[in-house]
Amino acid sequence: EQHGRWESALSGWTAVLDWEPEAEHAYRGLMRCYLALGRVSEALRAFRRCQSALAGLGLAPSSETVQLHEQILTASPEQPR
């Protein structure tokens, strides 16, 4: 991500989630990459996947993840909340 290699970063974050499906930081990584690539619907889908994975543990997304979700919604106001 630091070098703007969004597709490579997506692959890396996906690999993290293959090993640790509840890794909230990896979902944030996906969300950031998708947003940078203009793939807003996929960024929102990553948030929903994060919510679902964490709910299975009896948890909710952190404030950091929720804030990123709000940023994505702001970037694309036509998306459903």
C-alpha cells in the first residue's frame, strides 16, 4: 500500500484472510485498497464480510474500521448504508 501497488496489496491482504479469517486489520487493508482503486462496492462488501466474521466471535468492528466504512460511504454517497 505504501507504494501505491494496490493490486499487490489486495493479494497480500487476501492471503492474510485465508489464514486468519477474523483478522480485522486485513479487512481494513482490503477496504483501503478497494477504495484507492475506485471499487467502492467491493470495499463495502469487505466491511460486511468483516462484520460477519467478527459477529461469529461475538464482536463488532472497531471504531477504526467503522470510521473507514464511513469514509467509503462518503466517497460514494449513492451506496446503500
